[in-house]
Amino acid sequence: MKRGPNNSLCNGFNLMGRSQKAVEFGREAQDILGQLSQWAQAVDDLDQAIHKEKKKPKLFQKLKLGNATAEAFDEYTARVKLREYEAEIRHMFLYGSLQHLGMDGLREFYEIRRKIREKSIRERQELQHRRKELVEYLMTGGLIVLILGAGGFALWVMISLVIGG
């Protein structure tokens, strides 16, 4: 087969077309992963909102009685939205734009998310433990200072009575 300038030019255009397709595929994959990340964040936010425990009111805080119906509706809405997001993520892995990753990709995604949640919970518990220890150390230190101050004052009073009396 004879190579001429036309043949080389066709090969060059062919290569350029393939490169453009690869770049488009890369952009599309990046967009898909960005969307998946946004959905995952929304899922996590909804999950935290559903399972968030109500904080106990502070000692002198005015109690606000909430509307139980509105609160129940908000939680129900969040749960429905969470199910929808989970279904969309699953659909993306099994039938959508991430289907090339398949069920193994979905399992890996769930495993990564589970590990991140466990790490977050563990860090939160460690922070609460450190705060509790700090409060205990401060209270112990304050008590020691109070006892030493009272003992010093009592000693000063006794010495004043002996010297002055």
C-alpha cells in the first residue's frame, strides 16, 4: 500500500477525532463523578438530619414546644428523599453512566462510605472524651486551688492569732 500525503492527512484527522472523543469521555466521567459526589453529600446530610438527636435544653433556656406534626413531616420528607438519592446512586452504578463499574463498584462505594462514617463517629467520640477530660482536669485543678487557698487562709489566721494574742 502506497503512503501519500492524503493518507497521512486522513490518519492525522482520524487520530485527532479519537483524541477529541477521549477528552469528551474524560469530561463526561468527571461530570458524572462530580454529580455522584454531590448526591453522596446530600445523602449523608439527610441521613445525619434523620438520626440527629435533639439536644437537651440548657439549664436556664426557655423551653420551646415544637409542632409534632411539622417535625414528623420534616423527618418523613428527609427519609423519602434519602431513599430516592440511594436509588439514584444505585441506578448510576448498575444501569447508568457508571455501569462499567457494576455491582463491584457499588459495593466498593458503600464500603468506602461506611469506613468514612465509622472514622467520623470515632473522631467525634474521641473529641467528646477529650472535652470531658479537660472539664474534669479544670474542676480538679480548681478544687485543689480552692483547698490550698482555704488552708493558706486558715494558717494565716492561726499565725495572726498566735502572734497577736
